[in-house]
Amino acid sequence: RKAQAKWMAVSDSGPARIPTEQQADAFAVAKSMLLAVSKVKELTASLNDLLGLPADTRLVLVPPEPLVENLSLNEAAANATTGSAEVIEAEQTAIKAHAGSKLAKMEYFPTIAVMGGYTHQNVINAVLKENFGYIGVVGTYTLFNGGKRERGVNEARAQAEAADLGVQLTKAKVAGAVKTGYLRLERSRQLYQLARRMVSGARVVEAKY
């Protein structure tokens, strides 16, 4: 079409050029079209082979229908807050903080140790038997340590509360991001549907014309 338009413009503006130049342009255009058609046939045959279709099957490009997911904003936010990596990390941190709080409370428990053994001796035969075994239990408990345990327990409790607050803040942050993305998606989807309706209307007008 470009070659035809060029030679039409030349013929309208003045005397025509040498016919051989026009033939060369026509030959170049025909050669390009032949190469393009050959390449299309080659790629189509390769694609049909991959799809398991006959080699001479003609494929037509059809615009896909828009993906419509019936998902409300609340459902999207709930799914995001339960499966988000940030929320999972915050929840794991909270679990560790609560475990640390429980371990801090165990400082109030007494420390108990169990000992046992067996010995063979022939020195103190009058008091101990030659072969004997023993077992014992040792327990210690600290009554006063300057408030160190109380400070540790309070600190661990504060860390657990901060971790719980971090979980809530992370969920709120993720929900806010999901809300923004959801509204943008709805706006893009509406614009896309409007564009499709306009294109469909133009095609109908063109076909009727």
C-alpha cells in the first residue's frame, strides 16, 4: 500500500519515473510479502504441531474475555491478612514473645537437681559397704534477688504485648494495601470494559457500513 500510494502521488504530481524503478519497488514489496507469508506458515505449522493440530489448521486470534472474579473487598482483605508473609512473620514473632514471657515466669520456680552414682571401695569397710550405690535430690530457691525476676517478667510481658500490637498493625497495613489495590483493580476493570464496549460498537458500525 505504501508503494502504491507513493507511485500514485508521483503520477499525480508530474511525469512518471522510469518504469524499471517502479518494477524494482514492486519486486521488493512482493519479496517482503512472500517472506512474511512463508514465515507465518512456518510458525503456524510449528504452533499447530505443539498444539497437536493438523499442520494446515488456520488459527485466528480472538481477544480473551476479561477475567471477572466475584470477590468482595472484605473477602479480599481477609484472604490477604491470613496468607500474607508479613502477617505470618508478625504472628510468629508474637508466639516467640509469649513463649519468652512464660519462660521468664519460670524464674520463680525452684531449681531441682537429681544425682546418683555407684562406687566400689575397700578403704572404709567399717562404715560403707564394699559395693554401694547412692541417689540424691538437691533443690535451690532464691527468695530475694533485688527485683531481677520481676523486671524480667515485666519486660517479657511488655515484649509480648508489643508483639500482639505489631500483629494488629501489620494486619491493618496489609488490609489498607489490599483495599487500595482492590479499588485500583475495580477502576481498571471498568475502564477495560468501557473500552471493549467502544471497540465492539465500532466494529458493529463498520460491519453495517
